[in-house]
Amino acid sequence: MNIKNNQRARMTKNSIRRVFILLLKEKDLTDITINEICRAAEINRTTFYAHYKDIFDLMETLWKDMATQVQAIFYDEHNASGWGLPNHCFESLFDFILKNIDFYKACIRNGRGDTILDFPMFGCSESQIKPLASRAGIRSEREGKYRLSFF
């Protein structure tokens, strides 16, 4: 039975992503072909297209998935607003980046490095970001940008 997100579909997506990240270590994004991914992941092109529109859709999907996972590090279910700086969140962030180092190196090499630290706030409204900044001791937008650049 073909159910969305069944185990086989998840395994196929994971295989595509793993191969894609390995290829990103060796090549620029624009030099990677769908045929290469399919050959290395041992899937048909139609299987690739069942999950992604093209290489750029795959990259964007990966980027958003990583952003969601990073956002979860900063989400504090015990805080009334839901957003805060839970204990060890930066340690968790660095562990996550280390675990996914190949992806982040590829992002930097392929021109996504300038936004690599924007994604912890991915999908957050201003009302959610302000308490985070306040708890971190950031008093102005300028100071926040400076700290983010330094970080």
C-alpha cells in the first residue's frame, strides 16, 4: 500500500538526501545531476521526481528540514510563550551542526553561508524573537545583528 511517509518512502528520501550531501562535498550544487543521485541511491528518476521537483527543490527541502530541527532546539515547551533559551541550547545547536557538518560545509561552499545562522529564527514572529533576545541580554536590533555576525 502506498501511504504517504511510509517506511519505504522515508528510506528512499533518506537515501536521496545522503547521496546528495555526499555529492555536495565533492561538487558545486549546479554541477550535480539527478542521474548521479539516482545512480548512487540506486533508484529510478521517476522515484526522485516523486519526492522532489529538481535539485534546487531537494536543497531547499533539506534546508527547511534542518531549520525546523534547529528551531526545535530553541523551543522551550516549559516557557509560557514557547520560546526561550533552554539550558544547553547552544551546546545542542553546536552538536547538531557537528552532526550535520557535511551539509553545512556544502551550504557555505554553495552560497548559503550568509544565511546559515538565520534559520534558528525560521518561521518565528517578531513577538517570539524579542523574548529570546531579551533573555540573551540583547537590547537593540543593532546589537542583535552584531552578536549574530560575531557568532
